[in-house]
Amino acid sequence: MLVAGEASGDLHGAALCHALRELDPSCRLFGMGGARMAAEGMKILVDVTARAVTGGSEAFGQVPRLYRAYRELRSVLEGPERPAVLVLIDFPEFNLRLARAARRARVPVVYFIPPQVWAWRGGRVRTIRRVVSLVLAVFP
């Protein structure tokens, strides 16, 4: 299961989906993303294009939708067809919460393009260490 929460994550997620399909054409890709990830063969459970946020005040209006998205993805993690791995792409506020749910469900978590802890909150390092199995950073 892959989770990208905004346009740049959808772009990077699409490249990742493409690479995964090249390695294993039979792999099952599903999760939260947009048109680019869908174009690379991912089944979209939660469409991020309906959740685009450009400013702080807009974010407050998205809280109910994001919470529904979180609940839907958490139910997949806890369900009978839970994924072999959860791949998170950027979008830290949402994705770190989902990583905790994945850990409780015993689903390994890969964080592709994790939050830049030096630029945001240093305390995230402890959270990432606790709930993420593998970090794939594009910048040091």
C-alpha cells in the first residue's frame, strides 16, 4: 500500500509505482494517491486530488476528509487483506500517524521522502525510529 497526500508526492509515487511494476509486473499497488499514480497502475482507494490544500486556512477545512481517509486506510491495514508493506511518501502529519497504526497492525513501514527533521521538528526522529522500518531519503 502506498500513501501520497499531495501533488509532489503523487509525482514521486508515480515514479516509484513505475519502478516497482518494472521489477515485478504482478505486484499489487493500491492506496492513497492521484492521477499520476493511477496512470502507473495503482488502484486509488483515496484520491488526493479531492484533498489538495494550498494554505493554512484551507487545511482546517480538510480535517474531516483527512480523518476519513486515515480511518479508511487504517481499516485496510487492520483488515484481512492487509498489505505486505506500507510505503509512505512525504506528507508527514498524516503519514506518521498512519505509520503508528501500521506498526500496531504489524505491517512494515517504508518512508520514501521522509520529513526533513532538521527543518521541522527534531522530535520526529524518535517517532520515525520507533514506527518506520526503512527510510529512503532523497536528500541527506
